[in-house]
Amino acid sequence: MKSLPESAVMIVHGPEIFDSGEAAWLMDVLSPGRVIVAGVMARTAAEESGLKVEFNAQPPSRVFLELSDPVFLANRGKNAKTGELFGNIVASRLGDRGLVHIECSSRTLYCWNSGNEELAGLLAQLTGYTKKSQKSTILRTERVREIRGCIPGEAVYVNGTVIGQATAEVVVLKSTGDRIEPFSGLEPKPHGFEKLALNRGIDISNAWCKSGPIRSAAPHKNGKAPSTGRVLVIDHCGHEIYKRMPEDCCGVLAIGDDTTSVCGHICAHKGIPVFGIVDGDRDTIVPSAFARGSVVLEVLFERDDDVGREIAAKVPDIQVIWDDWVQEILKYLKGRVRVVIVSRFHEQLIIKPASSYQGISPSVFMGSFNYPDVHGGPLLINDSDNPPEWLAHNLGIEDIVSIRARTIRGRSALHADTGNLQEIALSSVPLDVDVSFDKPVTFNLNFDGTIAPVGFTGSVKKMDILGNARVERVVDRITADTDMVATDACIALRESAIDVYRISNLMTAGLLGKRRKFVPTRWAITAVDDTLSTQLKKEIARYPPVDEIRLFTGEIFGNRIVCILVPGDWKYEMIEIWGRHTLWAGEEEVIVQDREGMRKKGYSPISGAYYSARLAACEYLKNIGRSARVIFIRSISCEYWVPLGTWVIREAARKAMNAPSTPCPSIDAAVTQAAHILGSDRWVKHSTLIPELKTQRTLFQIL
């Protein structure tokens, strides 16, 4: 078989083609004379891959125009549609010159605008891809820029600055004088446009414009920066980091939320620490990761731009010792910022171990060790213990970890404190308590996937409740009914608008059912989710099916939920994706799947998250009076750096179901869009419900 000439050049765009392994495969199969990587995140992925390539910070079209044939483009779009669209855009920028484009997402070889047909035919033969001849249809003007292939709700950015969220598939920007303004298809982020305005003279026709995450994979951390060197300042222009980084760089001062994320991601691979200054409006355009020695500060009362530039003025034009410089700036900013990265597992320093506690007790906690002889006691914290309240107050992971790290879990003899513990659980408002411990409480912040973490533990010597519990009438009636089984009690409480968190607490305290006893907290959480959703399934089974296929999506703390509802009787499947280098995954991605019909056999391998998401789906279908076949996909990114409990999945799923949905013409279209949102289609092969939906006709369809 004929091979490529030695002068052939492959221009590679985007990180996904490296992360998927397709760049390495193409280099092996085609053996081009040169491989040039265009783009910032593509360079990061290429460096991590270890492949022998060249780097060029310019857009692919500019690199093309500097070279003579034979030259071709290799790309992997978010999906086949966006992959073709990218080739269309590049071809439109080459004038009369054609383009040969390998699109890995669809295994297609495009020959744009009567490009080199001989080269295109040879590449198609060598790769086995399908060859297509196309004409570019993108029209360019100097003062208007279209960003195509957007998904409503995803971030849109220009030159690394997030300017808003897409509301349509096409976002249109216009240039007015020396400013860029939104025209259509965008819910603007005013602060983003303010940042762009600071960089006057941006050429809108050649600016770096994208939508969605700029990379979905986490970086490999395998470099190490010198302890002494120069500090690089990156002010809202993360895409310029490679171009501006000095050889003796010992650290980066990054100004802005998304700039800090991008710099942290790139520098994590090189082992270069980042000193980030943010104000908390991050848009998650890249998985966060930071090299050892990094510090991220959130400004308390000012703008990150102002504080960042103030600190930038203090960066000397000489080599510094990174750790000494960081300490100097931390002292300078004391009282004006909050440390949000290096503080992660050190919240125990906030309070000293105490031998007594006077304050409120919002709930109770029971361990599962040595069941039924369990230990338990009150949770003690002068703060909210309710996840919906945390979210309503826009608390981040750091804030919640801080609250839970300061929480004390009392351990007492249950026979002695049963009355006090049940009174705490019954009360609709936290009760004031006075607790003394046998010895000072000890810090041991443990995490798992079901229950929220707790920092301190202490053996209760004496506990007094100050004041009286306030108990809703329905709670008082149901907990007093010792002839009502626990299942009926849970259902009756839900129907009376008592939330799932209160019901779990009542079950934990042994206040529900005929044979009453304390229930380990982790068991109670899953039992309540399972009980309520099982009952709702029975009600949903009597409803007519939804009218069309609809797709829902939502995210909380790096937990991206995509839900597909398909007309039909009740069936439910959940697929959980732990990305590489996330909490429960190492070097390889971990995908777990489980499903059910009207009955569920055995405990789900996905554990409590399966039942929490199922409850959210059942609540939605109950509210609209419809049945459906439900596919839930949960994708967890590195942003979810500490497990907070299954409440995160429950609330993320509820958020998704309460958001506007997207109609889909077919199950194939829904799956394609879901893969686009999640940044991968590797989960699809794990589904057993999707193939079934494609091949089976339901009774509803026949009738």
C-alpha cells in the first residue's frame, strides 16, 4: 500500500484527540514527516502523551497558511456534528486553498473546497475512514463572529475569558468600536465582558472563541518546578501561558476564577504551583488540578481583578523563593481573603479540642459498627445541618467541609440518652444543648459516599436539653402511632410535605415503625430513598407515558447529571462515570451500571446514589402525572475532590429535573446529545436499556 510522502505535515487540534489515544494511532498508521500541535490545551495533552510533536500557539488555519502541501488537519470534535463544523470553519479561513481534514469523532475524511483529492484518498485508504467532499458554508465578516455547535447552558469564552452561557446552538458576537458585545444566543456574564474591555483592540474575527469545557480529562502530574525562579503573572489570559512562561518559572500568579483553573490544570502537569486570586464565579471549563505548593485565595469584599493587579505589582522582576514569596503575600492580604485550596483538610485548626459544648444540636447520628449494638449521639454544630439550605446559601465544597469539620459527633450509651436523642430528632428546629465529654473531643475527619463527613468525636458524659422541642402535628401523630409500619410512616410523612432529610433523621432515632430501634444513619438514608421511590413507582405505573423523549441536565460540585426520559412504562437505569484521577478512580476511568423494572433485585452496586437519583426521577414523574423509561448518567469530575454524601446526587438530580428540558426526535439523538454534554460516549456501551429501547416496540407505540 502506498505511504505518505516524507514531507507530509499533520496539524493536530484539541486535547481530546490525544486523550482518546487517536493521535498516537494516526501517527503510527500514517507516519507523517512532521506533527504540529495547534492550541493551548492540545499542547498540554500532547506533552502528557509523550509523543514527538512540534508546538505552535496559532490557530490551525494560520499554521496551514504558513505551510505548503501535503498538509492535513486531524481533529476530534465533541461529536460528529461539531467535528464537521470545525472543519467547515477552518476551511472558510483558508481562502481559495482547500483543506483535507481527518475527523475522528465520526471516522470521516473530509476534502473541503476541492482540496488535495489525491492526499485525501490516500489518507482514507490508510485510516479506513469514509471520504467526503464538502464545500465550506461559513461566511466571515470583520465585525460579526458566530460561535457554532454550542449546547444551551454551557460556558462561552473569548481568549480564555468566560463571557456567558449559550442559550442557542449559535452564539453571535459583534464588534462595536473597540469593544465586543453580545448580539444573540448568549446569556451574558457582565464581568466577563468587562474583562474583555480591558484588552482593547481584540480582533473579533481571529479571537480564540469556544464553548463548553476546553478539556474533559484530568492532567497527569509528572513534573517538578524549581523552588527558586521567576513568578509569571497571568491576568485573565490563560491561553497565553505557554507563550509567556519563562524557563526559570517557579510559580504562576493567576488572576480570575477560570484563569486560575486553566493555569492550575496546565501547570499541574509541569509541577508548577499556582497562586490564584478568585472571587467565586468559576464556570468549570476545565477540570481543576493544582501542583504541590499551590494556593488559591477567594477575595472577601473586593474584586479579584483589583486585588490581583495589586499583587501583580508586587511581583519582582528577579528570581524569588516561591514558598517565601507566597508567605509574604499571605501576610499582606490577611483579613481580605479566604484560603480555599491549602485549607482543604486543615479546618481542624479553626477550633481547639474541647471538653464541653454549649450550642445547638440540629440532628442525631448513629454508626453501623457492631450492629445492633451501635453507638450514636447528637450532632453538635452552631450552623445549618440541612443540605438544601447549604445550596440555597450558595455554599461551596470548601464551606461545607468547613461546617462538617467543625461538627462534633457525640457518642453515648443509647439506653441512657434515648429520650434526649429522640427529642432532638423530633424537633423541627435545632435544640439548645449543654454537653460535657469524658475527655477533650478528637479530630478524625472521615469521608465516604453515603453520609456527610464529621470532624470531631467525643464520648458524652452528660447531656442536658435546654428548652422544648417544636414538633409538627403530622410528625407527632405518625411517630406516636406504634401500629403503623415504617414503610407506611415514611410515605405518610412525605405526603404531608416532610422532607426526606427529616424522615431519615426520624428513622435513625428509632421513631418510626412497630418494632422501634435505632437505625445506623447510612442505612436510614438509603432506606428512606428506596421506600419513597418504590411507593412512587407504584403510583407512576398507573399514569400515561410522557409524550416525547426529553433530556434533562444539571450539575452540583462536579457531579454532572444527564437524564433521558423515554415514553413507556417504568424502567430505570443508572450509569455512574468516575473520570480518571477522580476520588474512586485511578489512572483508568471507572464506569458502573445498574437497572430495574417495577421490582429491584438486590442492593445496587452503585450504592446509595442509585436510590437518591431514582427518588428525584420518581418525584418529577409524580408531579407531572406521567410514566417513563428513565436513563440517569452521573459523571464525576475532579472538581468533586471530597465525597459529601448521597445528598449531592439527590440534589443534583432534582436540579436537573427542575431545569428546562430539551426534546429529542429519537433515542439516538438523545444519546448523542448526552454524550456531547458529558464529553464522552464511552458510557454508552455499558447501557443495557438503550439497546433495548432501540429494538423493542412498546404497547403504547403499537396502540
